[in-house]
Amino acid sequence: MTATWFSLTFALAAPFWALMILLPGWSWTTRVIRSPLIVLPVLGIYAVLVLPALGELLPVVTMPTLTGVRDLLGTDVGAAAAWAHLIAFDLFAGRWAWLDGRERGVPAWVMSPVLVATILFGPLGLAGYLGLRTRWNRPTGAADSSSRP
């Protein structure tokens, strides 16, 4: 069953990536991607994998050692849970970058490779976007995050 959860993880995230990369101008893309709830299906898989194994996982994550983490990731459940963890956070980061890019007017042809890099290499794609976003200023009148409650 763990192999099924593993396979299902990216399959549940892929449609959201496809919308952001392949259909960035479609009105439904914006409606869908605005919701942070798009990560819930993957988070559900993570919970299904982690909660039953909490007794084994808790000691590893509360007092991590390289050996302990390596051994955990070497199990089917550990690898599948780590995959779900990565996919959920990469999707959330990609979602944020896509929305921020739209707000700043970053062209889709610039965002698409950044999003692909985020799918494949998570933090490197995010780092790439953080570097690129400085070239585009927020439009005048855009909400300043420092003024939000």
C-alpha cells in the first residue's frame, strides 16, 4: 500500500503544477491556485503515512542524527513520507512564487522554468525565483505585507 501512496503523491500535485506552467493565463488557474488548500491532498497522504508510524518517527525527528534519518529514509514508509513532505512543500512554495510573480508582472515564460526547477529541485527553484523577483517591482497600490494585520 505504501507504494500506492508514493505513486499517488505526485499525481495529486501534478494538475496544479500543470495549471501554473501550461495554463498561466487561464482564469480558472488563478482561481484554483489562489487557494492554499491545493496542498491538502498531499498532506492527507503524508498524514496517512506518518500517523500510524509516529512511535518510530518521533524519536528520529525530535533528536535527529544522520544515522537515524538515513535509516528512517531507507524504509518504504520513511521514503514515501519524505516524498509527500517534499511534494507538499514544493507545491506550496511554487504556488507562492506563481502568485507573487503574477502580482509583480513576471512573464509566464520566465516563471515556467522557475516552476519546473521548483518541482525538480525545490529550494533551488525557490532561490532562483527569489533572485529573479527583484527585477520586477510590485505594482503601485499593491498590498504591502508589512501593513497587514
